[in-house]
Amino acid sequence: MTPQDPEELAADVVVVGGGPAGSATAIELSRAGRSVVLVDKAVFPRDKCCGDGLTTLALRELEHLGFSPEQVTDWFRVDGATLRSPSGREVVIPLPDQGTYAAIAPRLQLDDALVQLARKEGVDVRDGNTFRTLDQLDDRVVVTAGDLEIECRYVVAADGMWSPVRKAVGAELDGYLGEWHGMRQYASGVTGPAASRLFVWFEADLLPGYAWSFPLPDGRVNLGFGVLREQGWKGKDIKAVWADLLSRPHILDALGAGHVLEDRHTAWPIPARIDEIPLTAGRVLFVGDAAAATDVMTGEGIGQALLTGRLAAEAILAAGALQPDVATTIYEDEVGYHLAADHRMSLRLGRVLASHRGARGAIRIVGASGVWGRRNFARWMFEDEPRAVVLTPGRWHRGFLGRPGAWSA
Ligand SMILES: Cc1cc2nc3c(=O)[nH]c(=O)nc-3n(C[C@H](O)[C@H](O)[C@H](O)COP(=O)(O)OP(=O)(O)OC[C@H]3O[C@@H](n4cnc5c(N)ncnc54)[C@H](O)[C@@H]3O)c2cc1C
């Protein structure tokens, strides 16, 4: 091999992208005995612009992967949330204490720990290799990434919002910029209630978007906000509102005197169009943000990334190497079953929260309900059960709404 020659590899599956979606896919496949090469353009540990909030869906998927919170140094278990309506009403909603229903885990640490778990499970992790090309033949796919040329049966594209794999197979949506746009910055030296409590602020000028402060250990928080693009938000307005938000009295009160903003703020789009985007292309399956799988009401997508990663792996395992049509059909059906009804429900609820009156009314109702009602609202908000589960009896199960959180044992 001369220095110019690519390193040639063969695997059952190539996973492009080592975020939660890619790691989940790779771990599931490797555990089932398939050979997997995972490529990522970044070298881990790498950061990802995110609120770092883990919903119950994400926690259940992590538990299923055999992941343990101890693998993340700055893991912060959340016991409840404080919601503030546009008119200033604050409601504290507790979460049940049997197991974990919500947690915060910095992506720098979480994603690295997942990649390490994948390595431990036998995945050939080749970080620092940028995906370049993909050639689909009758019975296999040839992928080039960095200095690698890999022959495989399937490609799972877990390469995020801008999915270069989607572009390579010509399945991109023209001019698509994502439904949400989010901005995030860490702060330290937090002495107010935000040091230990999760805050969600429904600000009148952001609706149905919202601002947040998510607690981390030692007086650090993840601060940020998200807005819907269809409401005409442009980059410069987003930047301007950030400075303004940080000077609002209720936000300053929550952070307390002496807090310091760390580093710089970062912004990134959030895709939420699982019902309209192609999920497969030949022997390629799209997962996570590359499948626009985030919750259209909240912009949360780690749980959906882990879930779609698992579903893609299960579809490939069920179909085997020689039946790509079966794999893609199973995957599309499963994604529809798990996420389509919830997406429609979230779209409807998002419209309620879009108005000042709707957001105010929703928080008033939650505030007026008893402890049981608030607890269950919190569980529903953190995706303990799928959003539209009430409308889809096929997904009802024993213990529905009575399940303990993750790692309850
Ligand atoms: C501001 C903000 C706040 C958010 N807050 C939350 C939250 O609190 N909770 C929540 O659940 N979700 C949140 N989300 C959404 C969440 O971040 C995403 O849904 C999630 O990261 C999707 O995971 P993924 O694995 O699909 O993609 P990613 O995490 O984006 O991973 C994609 C990977 O692909 C790699 N890649 C890209 N291009 C290439 C290439 N050419 N070659 C090789 N590799 C490549 C990247 O390096 C990356 O490692 C937030 C998003 C934003 C923007």
C-alpha cells in the first residue's frame, strides 16, 4: 500500500456519525454479531450544540443499551421542573422518585461515553474520518471516508442535520434548514435556584419557542433557547435576542449574582420532519437528526436518535444481508408506528403553545391541577410515554403510566 492508497476494509454495516443515533445503531448491531465500522469526521470527545437534557425516552433507550449514568462525570439527575408562563406565573412540577425520569448530561461526555461503549462492544470506531462518497451496487455499498474505503451491505446515516450521506444519495429536501433553531451557552458560578432546578421560560417573544436553564454539578448550567423558523427568525435576530434574554430579571434571579458565561454561545438547527423526509434510499437507512426525528413540539432529539438507531439495527438484523427491501420496509413501518402519531400530536400541541393565551392557559391548568396531575404532566412532558399514546391503543401496555423511571432497580 502506498501512502496515497486508501485502507481497504469490509464490514456488514458502516455507520456514518458517532452521535447518539450512530452509537446506538452500532452497539445493537455489534452485540448481535454483525461487523460494524463507525466513521465520524470529528475526533471524540467532541462537543455538540445541545441543551444536554435527557427525556425518559432517552433514558430508557440508554438503559436498554446497558449504559450507566456513572459513565458521565457531570451527570445530573432532575427531580422536577419550574415552568414560567409568558405572564410570569411559575409552576413547579415534580417528577416521581422511582428511578430517573429526566437528567442532564453534557454532550461532550455523553457522546464520548457512548462511543467508548461501542468500542467495548466490538465496533471498529474510526473517528477523524470524514465521509466522502458512497457507491450503491446490487449486493453491496462502497463507502469512502477519510483514508478508508469500506465495502459493506448496509450504510446507516447518523450524520446529523446536514447529513452528507443524504446529499450523496440525492435524497435531500431542497433548501431545508430545519424546523427549529437553537442557541446554547454554559454558565458557571450559578448561585440562584437554577443551580439545582431545571427552568423552562415561555417568553412571549419566543412562543412556541422557549428558553431554558438545565442544571449541572458544581453551580454550572446549560442555558439556551429555541425558536421556530417558520416564524421568520433569522440569524441576526437570534443573536440579538440572546443578549436580551440574559438580562431579563426573572432569568437573572434564577441564575443568581456572580454567574459567569463560559466560552461563546453556539447555534445549530433542529430538524423535526420525520413524516415527510425519505427514511431510506436503497441500502441506506437514515436515523436521528439525519432522519429529522426530533420532537416538533420541544426540539428534543436525543431519545429519538437512540430509538431510530435501535430500530434501524433491528430492521437490518431481521432482514439479513440480502434483502435490503425488507430491511427498509421494516424500518419505515417501525418508525411510523413509534413516531408518526406523536409527531402529529406534537404539531397540534405546538400550535396551542404558539399563542400567548395558549401558553398561559396551559401553565395555568397545570398549576391548578393537584400533585398527581402535575407529576403526570411532568412525566408526559419528559416523554415517559409517547406523546400520542392515548390515541394509539396498539401501544398500550400493562403498567401504562405506572412504570418506574430508568434504572429504578
Ligand atoms: C441548541 C440545541 C439544543 C438541544 N437540546 C436538546 C435537549 O436538551 N435534549 C434533546 O433530547 N435534544 C436536544 N437537541 C437536539 C439534539 O441535539 C439532536 O437531536 C441530537 O444530537 C441528534 O443526534 P444524532 O446522533 O442524530 O446527530 P448528532 O448528534 O448531530 O451527530 C452527528 C454526527 O455525525 C458526524 N458527521 C457529520 N458530518 C459527517 C461527515 N461528513 N463524515 C463523518 N461524520 C460526520 C458529526 O461529527 C456528529 O458526530 C438540541 C439541539 C440544539 C441545536
